[in-house]
Amino acid sequence: MTGMSTPEITVVHLMRHGEVHNPQGVLYGRLPGFQLSPLGRAMAQAAADHLATHDLVHVVASPLERAIETAQPIADVHGLGIHVDGRAIEAGNFFEGKVVGVGDGVMRHPEYWSRLRDPFTPSWGEAYAGIAARMLAVIDDAREVARGHEAIIVSHQLPVWIARCRLEGRRLWHDPRKRQCALASLTSLHYLGNELVSVVYGEPAAQLADGAAEKAGA
């Protein structure tokens, strides 16, 4: 039939920020003041270099410093500004600011036990369903802005993973150790029109992370 256009391919990249300077090892969550480490800045630049030839027209970041700092070199290489969107922020968590976290000795603190009663919602933080809803809204908006091109949303591990689980029809509750969402990784959503046709995962800063791990173990 003549006169009908073929749906356009649009890519929305979900990116986790780079490594954060956190010598005390606290669960920093939404706390202000946590910025990228030197390695984290190198990771952000590696991602920017990887994306330099991509057709990026829209850059979105969580309002937290580490996300904006990760997004900056990507925006710079494409001559774009950064759209800060609160819906891409880290998940809320009761253990924010504490050194002890879920799965890391928390059972030694009886005052925290009530926070662990429900791993499915979860009871210690923002509901997974709420995270999924806000992240999918950001993704939909970015896809509209970048239709026929590419957009990137720099967010955080749990929001990125929950968005992927929702889009792929997986259950939202999960083992955090099994998330496929390394530092500075890209979870790329490929859309044909409004239909998600593939999800591609990549780690453009993997060599930097591996090198740092080897150095630490030397």
C-alpha cells in the first residue's frame, strides 16, 4: 500500500553511573555530595568515547551528582545539554547513610529486622512497582523526544534493572547479586515505532573496572 511510512528505529540507552568516591562504604542512596571517583570519571569518558559516533540527540540524568557527572562527557561530545529528571533518581532506601546494608551483617541489628519482613515489595525501601512506573515514564518521554534517533538516561543500578525486568516481563523482586548492571554499563532498548524489539547490554568501561580490580588484588 502506498503512502504508508515504515516505523522508525529509536534507541534509548539506560546507563548506570560510574564508580563513586565512597571511602566509608556507606549506602549513599539519594544523599547529596557523593561524586565520581577518578576511576568513575574515566568510566564516564570511556562511555562517551564509545557513544561518540552514535546518533544521540537527547541526554537525561538523575538529579544526583554522580549521574550528572557521568552524563556530562556524553553530552559534551554531542554538543548537547543535560535534561535533569527526578524520575530517574536512585531508589529510596531505609538503610541510606548506614554502613550496614541488606545482606551485609544487617541481621546483627535487631532494630532493623522489621525492615526486612517483606523482600517482595520491598519493606526496606521504595516499592519496585513504583520504581518501574517512574522509569518507564522517563523512557517513554525520551523515546518521543529522540524518535528515529537515540537518547540516553543516566540513572542508577536498581532503577535500571527494575525497568529492564518490567520491560522483559520478569518478576520485579530478585537477588541483587544477579543484576546485570555493572558500573557505567549500557542497557540499550531498541524500539520499532513504540514496540520494544530488543534489549542489548554492554559494558564500555569493563577494561577500566577489570584493571582496577587487578590492581587492588595485586
